[in-house]
Amino acid sequence: MVMDYKTQDRPSPTKEEREARKAQARKDAEKALIARKKADDAFRANFERLKAERLAREAAGTNS
């Protein structure tokens, strides 16, 4: 039994379509970077807050 697969020829994207895809990819990457920066900033702020609380507890514990 021989299987005959037909390939579908996709037309090559036009220059405008390629540029539009590149622009969309750039926008998506910028959005991802902004979201990552916000998450990193939130993590860092929480880390610093917890560190300050820990240091305050340690300082209070050694003075007592």
C-alpha cells in the first residue's frame, strides 16, 4: 500500500506581512519584559521587607 501525501504550497508572506509579524513579535517581547520587570520588582520589594522584619526580630531578641 502506497500513501501519497500532497503538500500544500503556502504562499510566501509578503514584505508587509513579514514586517507586521516582526512588529507584533517586538510588541509581545516588550510586554513580556515589562511583566517580568514588574514581577522582579515585586519580588525584590517583598524580599527586602521580609529581610527588614527578620533583622528587627533578631535585634529585638538579642537585646532582651
